[in-house]
Amino acid sequence: MVAYDRIGSSYVATRRPDPRIATQVHAALSAMRTVVDVGAGAGSYEPAQTIAAVEPSTVMIAQRPPGSAPCVRAVAEALPLRDKCVDAAMAILTVHHWSDIAAGIGELRRVARRRIVILTWDQAVIQNFWLLREYLPEAGRINDALYVPVDQLVDLLAGADVQTVPVPHDCTDGFGAAYWRRPEAYLDPTVRAGISMLAFADDSALADGLTRLAADLRSGAWRARHVDLLEQEQFDAGYRLLISDPG
């Protein structure tokens, strides 16, 4: 079963594109006249010039909003598209779900004439995120198992500019570290269902950590330990935008 056929039914409830992250993604694609979104999910961050999307999960395809680019059910490793058929290919928080990274990146390079844009994360940074370090190490292990090294992606792309993607304190897209200043959100099962490293974990493996987090929020212990975060407007949790013009 495709992963998001199982865990993606409430995806759009918590994974609404953040406009500040969208601005950064769209800036990387602004000079591109035609774009294909690979691993498109419900269509987050697709710019207006998106002409096609590719997504393996029927559950996710069904959540694409009216007016979205047409979407075909297929996988990144075998795109049903002609060579060099679009100016750019984008892949947003998806490469960690691909079964063959080299094949998937090869397909992006095959169909894109000018540019490839990938949003992913740097595990060396996110592994120190307080949620994983202090409360949910099992989720951290899942994240580590899913992780595709940024250096590997850069090599497969034959070079890329790597940009930091800061996470706003009120980020509307509920990915893994989106709630870095709103810890109570991680106690919500609907929030957790939209985050791979939490949705893939057994509830029993998270129970103790979530109980401790709830207790620390009630007592004020979390706030006392992380008072520095409460003064920040944005946070580098390790999310990275790769921009490649491999030719």
C-alpha cells in the first residue's frame, strides 16, 4: 500500500501551505514557464505555472483542490512524461518516500529542461530538535531511516544551490518541526497523523514521551527549558531547498 493511502486521509486539515515558505519555493521557479510537481500530494506549493502533477496515492489526489493542475497516478521513479517536456520539476518533502532515489532524480533530470527544485531536510540539524531529543526518540529513528542525505541529492543533481528554509513560529504547514514554538500541538493526534515520523510510529512507542510532554507543559518545565525559543520569530529546523540547473 502507498504510505499516504494509509495515513493521508486528514492531510489537508493540518498541512496547509505556508505563504512564507511558498514565496521561497515560488522564487526558485519564477522564471520557469512550465512546471511539473512530482510526489505532489494535495498540491502544496504548486505555482501558477504548474501544468501537471504526479502522485501515487489516490487518497492524496482526491484532496487536491478544484482548479489544480491535472494529476496522474504514478511514481517518481517512472514518470509518464516525455523527455524535456517542462522547464522545471519540483519535489516538495517527498524524496524520503521514494523507493529508488537515483532513479527518481534521474527522472526529474530527464523531464526538466532547465531547473529542479527539491524541498527536504538536513538530518544533522533536525535530529537535535527538542521534540526528538527530549521526548520522542523513536520518531527521530524513523526520521533517520527515511532521510535522504542532502549531499547525495546534490551529487545526483550534478550540483545544486542549497538554501535554508526557516520555519515561521506560526507556520501553517504542519510538517515535522512546524510546531517548534507551539509544543501542545504535538499532543493532537490529527496533527501527528500529518507528520510521517509520527504517523509511522506505533502509538505505544510515543505514549511515554507524549505523557511527559503534556506534564512538562502543565508544570511549565518545557517553557523554562525553552524560553529562548519563545522570543524567536523563525527557526532553522534543518529544512533545505535545493535548486539545480543540471542541464
